[in-house]
Amino acid sequence: MKYKTRIIIFSVLVLLVAGALFLGVKYFGKEGSDISITSATSTAPPKIFPETIPEAEQKTLDLPRTFSHPLYKFSFNYPAGFTANILPSTEAGGETIVVQNQSKNAGFQIYLEPYDASDTDITKERLAQDIPEMKIKESQEVIIGSSGRGLAFVAADTNTREVWFIFGGTLYQITAPMENDTLLQRVLNTWKFK
């Protein structure tokens, strides 16, 4: 039950961030935000970053910068021109890291939250049991760093790449627009736990 509550809190957080970005674009134009958001239609999921770095360029970007989290003791490399910021903690004790390049409309986010059952592997079956209303596609098991088993999938309602896993008593939920999937995969290949 705690897992379901955490997912609901994460979903609300994502909606709040998307709403803030929408209001920044609508009321402040390019000066308030460099991110453009298109309105969703009934047949296609909304695109968070409709124009971004072409996939061919994502495949060749250098990753010279390193983000290291002081508390959770993990690091990963990311491209020059991107920023990595830790947002304030939520009431549930979680926090969000946003890695983005606003001028190129590219990025991803990592939501971290303490998790009681540290030996739990996130699998397609586990998600179906804990969050039956969540529809996923293209799921595959992944290993990040030296952690336990995790799951990479596409969230059908938002058309975002999701990578979820538990390591050291922390639930990691990594989200990127599908348009930035190649970049996210390359960054995750550099992920290390200390």
C-alpha cells in the first residue's frame, strides 16, 4: 500500500512540474521558459519536449560532466550545456533531480524516495500487482550500476521512458520523454554507486 501512495505522490509531482512549465510558456513566453508544450489530442499522448536533440546527435554527444549525489552516493555523466539540479524535498521525503538543457529542449528527471523493502526487485508483474491501473509497454529488465533488478518501460499514458529500481533502501524513478531515450540510455550506462 505504501508503494501505491508513493506512485500517486510521484504522479502528482510530475503533473505539477508539467503544469508549471505550461504556465511559464503560456504567460511568460520564451522569457519565462524555453520549453514549448503542445496540447494533447485524444489519440496521441502529450509530448513534453516536442522538439529536441536529433537522435543521431544524442548518440554522439560527449558526456564530460559528472553529477554526484552527496547523500545517496551515486554518480553519472551527462553532456556539456546541461544542468543538473536537486529540487527541494517533498513532504513524503522524496526529492527530484532535473537534468536538462533548456535551449535544446532536452532532459530527464530522477525521483528518489526512501523505500522500506530494500530487497524488492521491480518487475512487470510487481507493477501490475501494486499499480494495476498503470499501463506499460516495451518492458525489459535492467541492471543499473551494481543494483538489483529494475524495469525499463514506456508509460502508455504519457509516452515517456521510465526506469525504476530499488537500491540501498531507495526507490529510483527515472523519467524522460521518448524523444530523449537515446540520451537517457547513454547516461545510465555511466551510472555508478559508490
